Amino acid sequence: MELINMSEVQTGLVLVRKRTDAKEKDTHKYRMLTLKSFEPQGWVNEGELDVFFSKEKLENKYLTNKGDIIIRLTTPYTAICINDKQEGLVIPSNFAIIRLKKQIYIPEFVALFLNSEIIEKKFFKSSISTTIPLIKTKHLREIDISDIPLVVQQKIVELNQLQVKEKILLSCLMKEKEKLAKASINKIIMED
């Protein structure tokens, strides 16, 4: 089934239209998704979120909701599924928002499907090549998702969640080992 038949697909907010200075009166402060906050494995790195000051309250359609699938429109074309802890983030115009209308697909599964190698190749073929290849929302809407039973979708999502947890833990372990190595080297250098 094509995305257009089961979801709403739109681009995020054009920031310059709403941006204001933090010192202005009646500003609205939001956390905002950035290109850096999208990890290629399909999760949000909350340490890379930005702060956005708006001159007015933003419409809900430009803020993340649980179950939203957000995809980068530039390479790497990473899709992530928003969880309940990531609600209320501003979605800039360099992302597309996919909101499922029909419950025949699990949002996390759709994000995984969009991150698959097959779909990535389709994005590369259909991207507008200026200086930066860009996906049109028209091409996103035409993506045909395989008809897979909900039970199988759930198993795929669970398997992926375990893999992501493992990657995050390994990344943290690497950082801690780097700190330990630096501290050891510094200690040895200081002794001489």
C-alpha cells in the first residue's frame, strides 16, 4: 500500500517565518530536531537537539507526536519513529512528517522499512540533484509498503530495538574506554 493511502505526509516548519530572538517579549521556547540529532541507525540523539525561539505558539502539525515518523529529506535519508519522551519537538523544513491514518502498520516498522537499503536506493534515484540530493514529498507519498502481518511487524520492531540498545551500550562503552585510556596516558606523562 502506498504511503499516500495510509498517512498524511508533509514537510516541517520553515524556521525563518517564526524565528525570533530569545530576548524578545512573548517568545515561545521549544526544543528542535536537527540534522545532527538523527543517528543513521534510526534514533534521535537528544544531546544534539537545538533550542528554537518562536514569535508565536507553533501549530501542532509542526511539533512531534508519539508515533510520528520523521525522515530527513537530505542524505542520509534516515527515518525515525517518535516515542512519548520526544513529543513536542519542532520539526524543521529539512524533514518530512509521516502521520499514519490507518492502523494496519506499526509506526516503528514503517520507519524501519523507510531505512531499508531498497528504499534508500529508490530515494537516491528519485532525489533532486542540485548541490545536495533532496527527496520530494511526492516521492515519499508514492513509496509502496509491503503487506506484512502486524505480528511479524512487531517481531521485526522488537528485534531492531534490541539491536539499537546494543549499539547505544557499545557506543557508551567505547567512550568510557577512551576516557580511561586518556586518563592513563595523562597519568603516565605526569609521572615523568
